Amino acid sequence: MTRLLVVDDSALMRKLLTEIFSSEADFQVETAGDGIQAIAKLHLFKPDVITLDVNMPNMDGLACLDRIMIERPTPVVMISSLTEEGADETLEALSLGAVDFARKPSGALSLEIDKIADQLVEKVYQASKARVSKAARLSERLRLGAAKPRPHRAAQQPNTQVARRTGEGLVLVGTSTGGPPALDQLLTPLPKSFGWPILIAQHMPASFTGSLARRLDKICALQVQEISKPQALEPGCAYVGRGDADLIVVRRASGLFAMAAPLNTELHWHPSVDRLVDSALDHVSPKQLVGVLMTGMGTDGADAMKRLHASGGVTIAEDEESSVVWGMPGALVKGGGASLIAPTSEIAGHLLALVGTR
């Protein structure tokens, strides 16, 4: 039985969420009306997973999450408004240790809640199995909470058992649940002189990816931007795919470009990692590509990166211990498509060993 604590200041929202999860055979539900009640029930009820509203009286969702991760680290799914205004708060929650977020219904709750019920149950169920590290959360909190800009942390270059790449190429990164903190760890150690452009497909709504790119740009030596129009690819830069589109690579007379392409509706997750990697393979030699697949539910990216690996490219899978959810990188490893398997903290070092600087 999975113990779920629903934290929301709306009595109607608490009632609706309780009905949704109580109808599932494997959930036992308790509720709290604000952050103060939530902290009390955190120790009495000992939940396996928590849904947490962002805006609440007495103690808001971010302050409550902060206490949860210090006092009794527990997987948390933030219930957030998927608007640009709510994106910064949600990204901060993810950096503090929240596993995932779900859309808060707008309009008539009793009508809108049915539209997201199945997705919410799946997110909460998957979150209940996620790994939550108190030490990692505190490290990230201390690093991200201070004034910016800050000096980047030099990556340690491990003894990579793969030949170093030369010439021009691309790094292709795919991630989903747990991705924003993993991207922090991946990108912040890389210098602005990093030798290849980095393209990132992070499963996220369109209202969030711009905020994610701006946040990463502030804390990284690399220049980070969201792709909303065709953009020439440059070393020392990272490009985040827009959430309502797929991120693809195209070649023009002047060189390689990234662009936002209309969604491929045959694919389940967007921006699609599989489509990003396949588009790069259409225009770049596999030996000039490095694929990185990190934490996330599902299998997006595993098939395309397995093809990249088989064609002579290098693929790096985040290891199980450091992944919040070892779905995507786990599928790559189990399919025999990973050249290297490494914890998040070591992937930047592998990239520097493989690609180097300009």
C-alpha cells in the first residue's frame, strides 16, 4: 500500500484528489490544508509520496518542500499552474528536490480534474518509486541559492575508455523526470570553451522550457538558450528544445542549425529525444556525435541512441543509483546501447575527456 499525503489549501481540491487516489487499489490517502499541517503529518503518517500545492497560506509550497527535504526526504509531486508565471517557482521546487510536477486544473475543478486524473495517478505512482537524496538536495540548494553569476566548478576528467573525438560534432542530451537538477550537474562544470554545441531535449511544457534555459544560462559558463527559431550551432553553447515542439538538427549552406519542428504525433514524449538523435544522424557522422541519456520515465531516446552506438557514436547513460527514475537510461543500458554508464556527477568529466575545449 502506497501512503499518499495530499497537501492543498483548497478543501475541494483535497476532496477531489482523495477521491481519485482512494479509487485506486494501492493508495492510502491523508490530507493537509497547509504546509504546517503537512510537516506534522510528515512525521505521523510517514507518507511514501506527497502531492504539494505551490501557493498556500501560513507556509507556502516551496517553504514546505524545503522542510520536507531536510526533515524526512520524501518524493514530492508539485501541483502547479503550467503558466510562464508559475514556471520559475516550479523549477525552484525541482531544484529543491521535488521529483515531478503536474498541471493544476483551471476553471471548474470538478470538470477539469477528470482530464488530468490518469496522468496524475501515473506521475504520483512513478514518483513513489523515485530515489530522493537528502545530501544531493542540500548540495544543490546551497549552490543555487547564492548570488549569481558564480564561478563554474571544473569537471574532473575520468579515465574514459573511449577514444577522444576530434573535429566538429554535437552532444545530444535527453532527459525527463528529475531532469532539471541533473542538467544543473551536467552543464555547470563545463567551461565556455567546451568544444561542441550541446542540444537538450527535456520533456517539459512550452511555458517552462524558456524559464529552464534562462535559469541554466545564469548558473553556467556556457551560453544557454531556448530554441524557438532556427539557430546556428556554436561551440560553448547549449540549446534547450521548446516544449510545444520537437528539437531537430538541420544542415544549411552555412553549417548546422537547430530548429523547433512541429510535434510528431506518433511519438509520446516531447521534445522527443529519439527524433533529436535521428535528425542529427541524418546530417552528422555518428563518430562525431555523443549522446547522453539521463533520468526520466519511459524509454524515449533509448532506441535512437542504441542506433547511434551501433553506428560508431558514443553514448553515455546515467547510472541507476544517481537517477531519480532509471527509465530512459535504464532502457539504453538494458538494450546494450550504452558506451559508458556513469553517475550524474561524472558525466561532464566524460564529455570533456571525449570532446575537449576549443
